[in-house]
Amino acid sequence: MAQMELGADKREIAWSALSLGVTALVFKGAAWSYPQGADTIWLVGAATLVAVGLLGARDIWRVRREGAAA
């Protein structure tokens, strides 16, 4: 059986989406388990999601730039 192989940029996009999803689930669980602090938890979660998104975008940009150079 032949294996499906994704391009490097598509793999980075998939990993970035997965990391955003997992991060959101962690903060959703934290806010659910401690409802008194849900507002603060979501505030910190939003900042964390922005950071994770920016780091993922940086990696996608790097991979696409390296692919164009090759």
C-alpha cells in the first residue's frame, strides 16, 4: 500500500491547527473545572492562542520560504 505524503507546508498547517485545537481544549477544560475564574482563564487562553497562532504562522512562513528557495 502506498503511503500518502503531504508537502512540508501542509504538514506545518496541520500541526498548527492541531496545536491551536489542543490549546483551546486545555483552556476550555480549565474554565469548565473552575467556573469562578473562567473569565481570567479565557483571557490568558486568548493570549496563549494568539501566541500559538503566531508561532505556527512563523513556522509555515519559514517552510514556504525554504521550499521556494530550493
